[in-house]
Amino acid sequence: MLNVNGISKTFFPNTPNEVRALRNISLQIEEGSFTGIIGTNGSGKSTLLNAIAGTFIPDGGSIFIDEYEISHWSEYRRARLIGRVFQNPFAGTAAEMSIAENIVMAMRRGKTRPLTRAVSHKMKAEIAEKVGMLNMGLENRLDNPIGTLSGGQRQALTLLMATWLKPRLLLLDEHTAALDPKSAAKVAELTSRIIREEKLTAMMVTHSMQQAIDLPDRIVMMHRGQIVEDYGKEEKKRVRVADLLNTFDRVQKRELFDESVSELIKEQYL
């Protein structure tokens, strides 16, 4: 379904600020699977999602969704196949527009015909039915500006909007990180339910080890722009938070060891 083949990305190359954000990443995602991406700050998690979404073009490698090579597609063109929810609950929506108007815009994402804020009675009834499934009482507030809602309510609606057209791939970029614990738990539960009921293929970046254990059926660990561990479906069933933390510790110790060996070699031969 998704095939990422040897993509790399270096920001500010050949300068003192050079950052090798992705280093020859290859990853295959099966249709209907839910993959969690974990790693420390700067490991390349969100950069990988940005590469897939089209925020930038990788320096090399290729990206396929189904039979389409999307490596050089614009972000707008990829939006026909990809839905995305960001960490900031206020991203991806127009605060001054109503709930209904925002959803209508999402319904027309990636289409070439002119966008309009008009909401017909039939469309409003369809929207009310789906919004009601969130169990937040928002189906009675469709004319309210979306900017007046709480972060949790807005993120739940953003999730609904991102999945309205049943995208081929759903990208979740730490989408509960900015919420209070109660709202985060609610959005996480909605995420699991929507992905399961709609049979979506999803990738989720998260800093929460417990969320990585609870939600996806596969866990990919990144470090310094590389994949360092991949817990497949069967192996992931046996993984606990302590196992993930131990792996992080092992990777970091190995890196320190490699750096020490490199310094010794330099001292000896240079």
C-alpha cells in the first residue's frame, strides 16, 4: 500500500547548521494496518510524515501509495490520497468558520471544483449524523465557529474531517500531545474506533510509550533519521513500555560506544 524506498533528507547542506534528518529510510506499510512511530526529539519521526505528506521533496529515494509514485507530487495533490491531523488542535481548520463550513471544506479536499462555504440542508443533516457519533453534543452546535471549541473538541472534529473521505493513508502527528489527559484519552479512543470501523491505513507519531502500546498494531522506532527497531504485529503484542525504554537505552549506549571507537581511531591514525 505505502512503499517508502531509500528516502533521505538533509536540511541546510554544507553549512554549519547541516541536519541529516532522514538517512536512507525504507518502510512498507500494509493496507489496513496501524503503525506507531516513536523516537526521541530529532529522531526524524515528524520529518518522515512530512516527506510522505509532501511538505518537502526528499533528496533521494521514492514514495509510492498503491501504484502511484507520489515522490514529486505537490502536497495539495497528495491530499487526494492522504488525510492528516497535526499536534496543534487549531491547525487545519478555519477558526472563524462554523463547524459545518469547516467540514464542507474537508469534504471537498483535493477536488478541482471551486471551494464554497455553502451548506445545504441535506449536507447539514449528513454532517449532524456523523458529528453525533463523536458523543460530544456538537451536532447541535454546527453553526458555531469552530474556534470557540475546546482543544479536545476541535481535535476530535479535525480527526473526523481528515477521515471523512476515507483517505488511502491517515497521518497522525502527535495529535494528542497538546491536549489535557482527559481530552487526550477521548481523542485516542476516537482514533482507534474510527481507524478500526473505517478500515483505514494509518501512521501515528507519538511520544507516549503507553499510547504506542495501546493503539497501533506495529511499532517502528527511529533514531537520528534511521529506523533502529521494528516491532511487527505478532512481536508487538508482547511488547511492554519497559521493553521500549530498554531499547531506547540500548540504542543510545551503542551510539556512545560507536562515537568513542571513532574518536580512538581518529587519535590513532590522524
